[in-house]
Amino acid sequence: MKNFGYSINKDRQIDLDKSDQRIALFVKQHEPSINICISCGTCTATCSAGNYTNLNLRKLILSVKRGDIIETKAEISKCMFCGKCLLACPRGVNTRNVILKINQAIEKFSL
């Protein structure tokens, strides 16, 4: 087979039917305020841990909704539970409890 100097990239579409939704369902059941999150980024802008690490709460919530467990596990441990995101959220999402429930789901399902 000839090499023409390019390769075909893997498809980047997210198939939600094949993704692991256990964490998202657990969080939605125990903290329903996650459903009103509009991913505005206010939580990320005020995040104390985000100033020192690459923690991005908006990206974390999105990865939970997409079922991306590997990325979720890598990001969740960076949170300092300071509560600034909770105070800044314009929709009133209980972000501290969301993070706590994500941690509990990871432990519960041994992911």
C-alpha cells in the first residue's frame, strides 16, 4: 500500500449510546441541580484550583455528561472544595455537591 503523506483521522463523534452514563445518572439522581447548568464557565473563572492547576469545572461536568470516565477521574482530584464556584454560579448549581457526588460515583462503581 502506498503512503501519500497523509492519514485518515479517527472519527471524533461522541456516541452517547455507547458511553458509560453511570456517573452522570448517579449525579443527576443525587444532585438534580446539574440539569440546569448552562456551561457558562463562571465556575471555572472563579476556581481557586484552576489558578494553580488546569482544573476546568465546566469541562469536568461536560465530560461527566459525555461519559468520559478517564478524563473525569484525572480532573476531579484537583478540586480544593473552596466553594467559590458555588457562590459564583448564576443558575444556582450546587457545584460542590456535584463534585462530591462525582467522587462518590467513581468510588461506588470502582471506576
